[in-house]
Amino acid sequence: MEKGWVKILATTRNTADLKCAILRAREINAVVINKQDSSYLFGEAELYVPQDEVILAKRILDEKNA
């Protein structure tokens, strides 16, 4: 991953995509890196946001979990 991006979550691909969509709807840059094995479907997807948006992104995701 490029400098300036921080991993805020490692989870299943579906959950990462959903949380990425939530952040993008709130105008937070977010990307999902799929590190799941394509043959055996083990591993996780990682959600990254820019370093200056980490706190806001975590707050938004915490609101959605409450």
C-alpha cells in the first residue's frame, strides 16, 4: 500500500466492501485490498483510508455498529 494510507479493518470481503461503501457515502476515501485466497477462500480483506481521515472513518464505522 502507498504511504499515507492506514489499515483500519481486516475482515471478510463482503463486510469490507460494505464498510467501504458506507465511508465513501460520507465522502471518506477508502479502498479494499483483497488478500483472500481465490482457490480456498481463506484470508481477509483489508480496508484502508488516508492517514488524515482515520479518526473520522473509525467514528463513522462505530456509529453504524451501535
